Amino acid sequence: MTLPASLHDPIVYALPAFALFMALELVSLRFADNDDATTGYLGYEPRDTRTNMIMGFGSLVVNAAARVGALVGYAALYALSPLRLDAHRWYTWVFALLIVDLIWYSYHRASHRVRIMWAAHQAHHNSQRFNLSTAVRQKWNPWFELLFWVPLPLLGLPPWLIFTSFSINLMYQFFVHTERITHLPAPIEYVFNTPSHHRVHHASDADYLDKNYAGILIVWDRLFGTYAEETHRPTYGLTTNIDSFNPFRLQYYEYAAIIRDVRASRGWHERFGYLFAPPGWRPAAAAPATPDGELAVLRVTR
């Protein structure tokens, strides 16, 4: 089956550029001081990088199939809406990029606070390294993400423009997954998501947990109280890491944990809690939580 040209994912065309910048980062790390455990760069690790690549290519396949299904639903909603935004006008593109970025912030934040959504999203976070290859370590379960875009065709945005705007958002995010850029000029740091901001987001340190959800604009975090400055070197990964490089385990282990918890539940209150409460939620009578209010074995940052 051939996708219409308007549904071709721009990320596919960006893959050579991604590979080039990963190679440049890898070369630059050859000249970095990695001996100091406090300030040295973690760099690349072959097994971790291979896992990132497998998860990235798997995501491209899943997302291509998901776009076909989403197109049917979005096209139906677009046909029902009396609104029409002209994709040939520059301001339609500006609106699309801004609204997609705001919805991404909302979806991203929910993915850290609703366990069934976190089960998919955690796949991007379960590496203990932070480099440009980490950016392609993507989930194979985009279903909740697609639901968050449902209002957009009702607002008159053509479905292809929704997909394109989101791909642009993800392409931008690729470049914030690096330790090789410390800080950018202050005006850029104030408005845009930068490597410094996103390092905080990928940290498992208690003072960095659940911060900096931005896609392109960090102003959403500043407005909604989820912003944190990078004040010390982050510790990347889960608060309790998964000792595996198996992509299938890394993608689905949290779903298995949810099934176990739901099966052991004592009533619907506990079942709903295990599904929709924040990751690490436990009934009041269960084992005590960690200092940040969640069980470490289930908790991670993005």
C-alpha cells in the first residue's frame, strides 16, 4: 500500500541528517575529556546505540501504519467541521506549529502522570545515556498521542498539516538530545527548548523529576509551573533502571507490570488507580512510597 504524498513522514527524509549529526557528535566526543566522573561526557555505548536504532526504526514502521488509521478518523472529523484553515497561508502554518506544540506539552505531561500512558512513553527514557541516538529511542505505541490530536481537524486543520507539524516538532527535538552543547544565548534559553532544558527532563534526580515537558517552546513549562533550571549534572535513565538491551522488554515491561497489579487488585478503585493514577501509585494500605511519593521501581523521568 502506498501512502499519499501528503502523508509521507518528513522524518524519513531527515534520517540522513540525523545520521550525519550523530557521527559528528561521536567524533567530537573523541576530543572531549571523559575521565572526570563529574564533568565528563557519557558518550555512546554500542549496545545502547544499537537498541536506540532498533527502537527508532520500529517506531517508523508503527507510525506509518498508525497514520493510515488516524487519517480515516481525522478526515471524517475534518469533513464534519464547518471550519477551514487555508494551508497556503503562512499564519495557518504558524497556528498549526503553535497548537501542535501546546498539545504536545499537554500529552507529554499526561504521559508522565497517567500510568497507562507512561507505559508507552517510558521507552524513550530507559537509556542511561544521553546523546543524539537517544532521540530516536521511540515508543511503538502511539495510540494516546493520536487521540490528543483529535481537536485539530475539528479546528479546520487539514490532516496532512497535523502530521507534518508534529514531524517538524519531533525533528526539532532530535537536536536537544546532546551533552555537547552546554547553554545557548539567554534569549534562546528563555523561549525555546534547548539541550540544557531537555537534559533536566531526562534526569532521574529527585529535583529534576517531571520537569521541562517542552517540544519546541519552553515557555509552556514556564507558564504552567513545570520548568526547572539545570543546576547540576543530571543522572539519566529510570530511578530504578531496567538491566536489559532487549527492545521488546524495554517497550513492554511496564504493560506487564500493570497487568500484574490489576490482576492482584481488590476492587475497581485499585484497578483504576493502577491504570490511571501516576506511575508508582499504590493503595493506602500497600507498601510505603519513595520520598517523591512514588515507588522507585516504576518511576522514571523524561
